[in-house]
Amino acid sequence: MKNIVVFASHNGSDLQAVIDGCREGKIAGRVAAVISNNNDAYALKRAGIAGIDGFCLNSALYPDETLFDRKTLEVLEKYDADIIFLAGYLKKIGPLVLQKYENRIFNIHPALLPKYGGRGMYGMNVHKAVIEAGEEFTGVTIHKVTADYDAGGIVKQAKIPVLKDDTPGTLAARVLELEHRFIVEVLSEICLNENYL
């Protein structure tokens, strides 16, 4: 059983998919802790409801980036993290955490990378850009995390068509539905296959 620490900044519906996947035995792991950079994140409430320890670590509490990085590392070490999964986490991971957990940090992105990734490409911004570009397909990418936004090696992708009448909102809803299934499928593979780590 792998110890998974999930990082989330907002609602945490992807986090819920991971919690449910672990509890239903679809993922050979458990969510050991949740970290958010947003004190009001519903993800922290989801963690509490599930009996999982949640932590708010942000720049208001730790304005010094090195201290922030060190505090994050302390939580990961305390919970003996095997895998870190970023599920809608909007802050860059610091160099201490990146070094210690190299190849064990994964992110889910709501587009088919390398398109529509990088700084500022998150949430509705992605779906708006996909529609404006006239793309026929979009989807989700799970990739390894490096020092640059959305630049790590791609682990797996899933795609869906962009419909003619899609708006950023309708597209976001369909991509999110795909994310919830895909995150469980890929985390299941990661937990069972050391080649991913």
C-alpha cells in the first residue's frame, strides 16, 4: 500500500476521486494527508470528512520560500509519502521537495499537453483556449512534476472530442468527469508498477 499525499488548492473533487478509489480498493494506496495553499479550500473539508489529516501551508504563513519548502517536506516525511499527487494545486513545488521526491510527484492537467500548459494555463483558461483554437479534441494529461509548469514527462493521456456547441463551462464539466475516472485508473497503475517511480 502506497502512502499518497494529495495537494489541492480549491474544491478537491479530484481528491475525492482518489479517496474513493483507495477506499473501494481500486488504488493500492491510501491518502495519508492533504496539503493546500488555500485555507478556505473545500479540499481540506473533504479531508476532514474522510478522517484524513489536512494542512494549510501558504505564503501568508511562510513568506520565506525556503521555509515554505522545508515545512512542506516535514509534512511529507511525517506521513512517509511514497507518492505526491497534485490535484488542482496552483503553487509551484519547491526545490527541496522536488529533489527528495524526484519522479514521485505527479500532476493532472485538463488538456492534452504539451498544448495549453504552462504559467496561467489552469481551469477555465485552458478550456477557453482550446475552444478558441478550434481544437477537435481535448482531454487530460497526467505527468511528472518538475521545476517548470506542466513540463515533466507525460505518464498517460485520455481524450474526448470538443463538441461544436461546447462552451468553456460545458467542456470543463466533461473534462472533469473524465479526470475523476482517469485519475483512479492511472494512480492504480502507478501504485502497482515501480517503473513509474
